[in-house]
Amino acid sequence: MATTIKDIARKAGVSISTVSLVLNHKGYVADETREKILSIIKEMDYKPLHSARKLATQKTGNMGYILWEGHFSEVEMFYSQVFLGMEYAARKNDYYILLTTVNDHFDPRQDLPRFLKYNDVDGVALAGRVPLDLIHYLDKHAIPFVLVDYEVPGKNYNTIKIDNYNGAFRAVEFLIEQGRRHISFVGGTFIHPSIKERYRGYKDALEKHGLLNNSYLEAYSYCENVETSRAIGEKGIKKLLKSRPEIDGVFCCNDTTALGVLSGIQSMGKTIPEDVAVIGFDDIPPAEFSSPKLSTVSVPKLDIGKEAYKLLYEQIYNPNIMPQTRIISVDLVIRESSQTKNKP
Amino acid sequence: MATTIKDIARKAGVSISTVSLVLNHKGYVADETREKILSIIKEMDYKPLHSARKLATQKTGNMGYILWEGHFSEVEMFYSQVFLGMEYAARKNDYYILLTTVNDHFDPRQDLPRFLKYNDVDGVALAGRVPLDLIHYLDKHAIPFVLVDYEVPGKNYNTIKIDNYNGAFRAVEFLIEQGRRHISFVGGTFIHPSIKERYRGYKDALEKHGLLNNSYLEAYSYCENVETSRAIGEKGIKKLLKSRPEIDGVFCCNDTTALGVLSGIQSMGKTIPEDVAVIGFDDIPPAEFSSPKLSTVSVPKLDIGKEAYKLLYEQIYNPNIMPQTRIISVDLVIRESSQTKNKP
DNA sequence: TATTTTAATCGAAACGTTTTAATTTATTTT
DNA sequence: AAAATAAATTAAAACGTTTCGATTAAAATA
């Protein structure tokens, strides 16, 4: 069969312990023997058998990545990218990321992902909004976990956050700088904290520039209490434009919505960006291919995945460390949908 | 620590061998003892440690799922759904599916997914178009694999195919039955066999109904030699409509393209389906939310994943079985984009 | 009844690592 | 030169299963 650590030891004329030591960069071993062993390993193309290693170390070498079914299979590609980022980062330590989904009706006794049921992961990353019961389960069973782009009010868990507030603030401020004066907000449910934060950034930017009066938000924002989608965006902006034709800028809670907003505006005979400027959030791939190309707040999805991995890894190997929150900063990227209104 | 097989054996007053036998449904064990052991297992919530089991059985309990980076992270959600289907099916046998991507510049010596490098999978599924060198590597190393929605000309590998030809044929025939007479095709690169087959179905349907003359295909099809995208669809149909304003139906190589076609037609001031009927292929989620809602050939993505899993599983446990091809049939689903042209 | 077959159970080896503690060898300190 | 310390190596135990072959008990056959 495949070559084992024994074969290496025999050929190198040492014990398997020594080979193991060089493999794991531990203990003392003479430079000379190390070199010899290393070269034999390469020569025989030896690869430690992971299941044996795992049995001995009592680690699984796996991390879980859980997300809501809808986010994976439906409209969002955001979290797939985050997954990829984790997967890339995990290569360094030979971790595998096991991806699975949970759905809305989650009962820990029944619907627990099997890598949790069978203790096949050392920790898990939770992407986006996931059932609270799942979080509680992990907490209770002391399984290391990190929340990605989500948070639980009043609880202090390990979290990777996007700088939603500043991203939104900056985007809206940009619209104002470009001469827009009637800027509306289109979004979905506020269950997701990210969206709430983006709304707050929107509001504060308006306020800073003295655009916010009593009835402003009521008149200029459209939020429906469902998951975001193109359809919501299209429907929302149409309704807004009908009652407020003076709208000349839209900040959307995310790109998916923004793409719908684009269609909505166009279907009402207005042009983008001349009549209405639009900025989204996330920078998902289709944003580059829309017409006009969508300006947006770009979120570094791969980096998020990478940070999630790193944080989770630290938690696994230092279980007593305090929970941390890391904030990933974002960039405003200007494409076509938000050009200057009035060139000076 | 966690309860082990020893704990179960001790409590049941039997040897660990016996416990193992009932766990694996092997050998003879008296009904009475089986019941007893089973109930103790449940009572103590015993879960066999996978790494130990894997070490003993010399199986990894993992399958790989490899797809081209672009397909995962960019516009396509098709293969994500297939993955989900595999993941669902894998639950039955406690297999884990390890997802990873490869990119265009693939060198087996460098870019081999690490689950292959470290022999951490019992077999792999290849989704869509993947580098030929990868396939050759698997073939050479006798690693069980199945191709999903792809094939290599002249080679007889395990394959899950979509019934592209008949799906396309049926879609186009439907357009004809509805009174359409100038039906064009919009697509991307023919590198992918599926697209080639869909084109063939398109052509044959036209021919069957006597619509195909010498210059037809040239005049009415638009194919660009790049990956399919919305942009291609939009660009393609605009160009076609300019030279052939009589076009009253479009069959698209897939939904992504079709969504672009929808925008393209609308941006030229025509209405769907009154002026032009559109049918796509794949039935990706956004097809349900476009306006008008996209008629399409629905491909059961979860089923594909499930079949891929089953075929791969069979290959792993019967390595000497002949390579098989399984064809997944498709359904024409009529939504709004293809209504009857002339009601009688 | 003695023998063979079948059913039920078990002891022990095997799977390929890591790790602890012991041992040997080399180096430094007194 | 002896004693103490540090460096290098190793034997053996441990990780938790499966499985092979042996053993015993019960049932079927002669």
C-alpha cells in the first residue's frame, strides 16, 4: 500500500518517533537527521494518513460552514465567496471546510448538521442569519464558533463584521457631494443587523448634510419585511418614484436589491445616472455586468472568509481566549450608475 | 471524554467486537443482545469516532466535488445546487462532500486539490467543464470519479448527463406550436458539450417543422466564444434584432443568457411575450423572479447531485464495474415569457 | 448418541499516527 | 575528572475502531 511513517523510519535508520518529530516541528532533532528524513519523505512521496493523525491528536481537522439554505441556493452568491475565502485560508493548516445548509424550521434535536452530531468538526463558521437555536446549541456545548456578518443583540460572540455603517455613510455622502438632494433608501427586512446598520449610515449621512427633516425617512424609504431580492428593489423604487418623482438618488441595502432598482427606474422611463443615481452594497459579480454598471460599496468577501478562518482557528487552539469582534472595512467603487448629476 | 465503544461494551456486558458487529450490521448476534446494545447506545448517546473508524476501514468517508472557480463564484448557481443535491444524498451513508475549485491554469503537480494530494477522498465528482489534465490524473491514479454535465469526446467515463437535446427540441417545438416563425438562438461558447447539444436540438426542431433554410442559422443565431453571461445575452439579441426585426422567438442556451436577452429585448422597446417569446434552459432561481417570469427548460439540479452521489458510491465500492452514463430528463416549464402569440 | 453445522460471542491484532517518559549521547560547568 | 545540564533519540502506550480467527454453545444431521 501507500508508504507509511514506518517505511520512512526504516529507510532513514531512525525510529518513527524521530520522523514524527520532524513532521510536526517539535522537540530536538539534529539538523543532519532532519535533512535526511526530509529528503527521504520527498523521495518516497510520503503523506501522513490524516485519519491516523486525527485519531492520535483528537482533532478532526475539519471546520463546518453553515448557512441558511436560501442564501446558498437562491439569489445570494455573497456567502459562497466567503466560503471560498475560508477554503483558501484553510489550505495553510490542512483544514477542510465542510459546507452545509440549515433551513428556517430548525430543531436542534432533529436538524443538527451531521458534522455536529458526530463531532466531526473542531469548530464552525456561521454565515449570515442562522437560527438562534443553533447558536445556543454551539454555545451550550462549548463548540468554538464564529459569526460571519451577523450578530446576536446583547451577546458577545466571536464575530466578523462588515463595516456597514461607514460604507453606507460614505456612499450616501458621495451622492450628496455629486449634487443629489432627494436620496431614497430601498431595502428588505431589518432582521438582518447588517441592513439595519446600513440604514443607520444612510440616515446619519443625510442628517450631517442637513437633508433630514421630519417626514423625510417616511417619504423616501421603502423597506419590506422579507428577504431582499430583485423583485423587492423593482417594486420599491416604482412605488417611491410614483409618489416622489423628484427622487434623484437611491442607496440600496444591497446589490441584489439595487439590480431590481435599476430595472424599476428604467421601466418608468427615467435614465440612470442622469435622472437618478444608484448605489448598492456588497459588490456581487453581476454588479459589474448590469447596465449601467452598478456603483456599489465593495465588500472583500474572500478576506472575510480568511478572517473567519483565522479567528476560528485561534479559538480552537486557545479555547479560553475572550470572544472577539473583527471589523472588515469596505470600499466605495464608482462605476456608471452614480455619475455626477451636474458637471460644474 | 466522550463515550466510546468500550463504555458501551462494558455496560452491556459484552465484548467490543459484539458492539461493533451490531453497529455495522454484520455477522451473527442474538436479537436480545442487539436490542440491549442498541438501547444502551441510545441511552449513552454514543457516536462512533469517525477518525478511528476510518483508520480501521481504510476509507476516508469523504468525496470531493470539484468545479471551475468561475462556475462557483461568478454567475452560475447551477452547480451549487448540484452540490447541495450530493450533500443531501451523502447524508444517508455518512459521507462528507469536500468542495473545492480549480482554475484554468491547472497543473497536476501544483494545483491538485489537497484532498487528492493527501488521499483524503474515496472518489470525486467533477462538475461542469474542468481541466482535462485533472481528469487524466484521476484516470491514471485509478481514483473513482464521475463527470457531471460534461463529457470527454471519445472517452467512456462515468457520467451524469442532462437530456439537453430533447429539452431544447421540445422548447423550440413549443415556440413553433405557439405560432412563432422566426426563432433565434443566443448562446455562448460551444466548448461545453451541453450547449452544443442544445443548439442541435434547436436546429432539429426547426428542421422538423420546415423552418430551416440555407441561411437561417447564420442569420438567426448569435454565439460568442466566451462563457455565457447576461451581458452576452443582451448584446446578442440586440444585434440580432437590429438586422432581423421579424424575430418573434428566442431560444437561449441557458437562463443566465436568457435574462440578458430579456433586458435586451425590452431596451429595444419590444414587449415580451407579445412581440418576442423567450425560453431559457436550466431553471435557475432568478428565472422565477424576472419580469416577465422566464419560461425555461427545468433541470432537476438536486436530482443530478443525488445521482452523481449514487453513481460515485457504486464506483467506490465496486471498482471493477463498467463506466456508466445516466441521463437526467428535463421538463419544459411555461411561465410568462412565452405566452401564445395569436390566440385563435 | 456421536458428529457435524450453525449461531453467538470474544480475544487479539491491525490500522498509522502522536506523545510521554525514559534512555543515551554530547556538552558544559564545577 | 566528576557532576550537572542539554541535546538527540527511542520504546512503548495511547487514540477508538474493525475484522480475522478462535472458541463456545446450541441446533441439526447422521
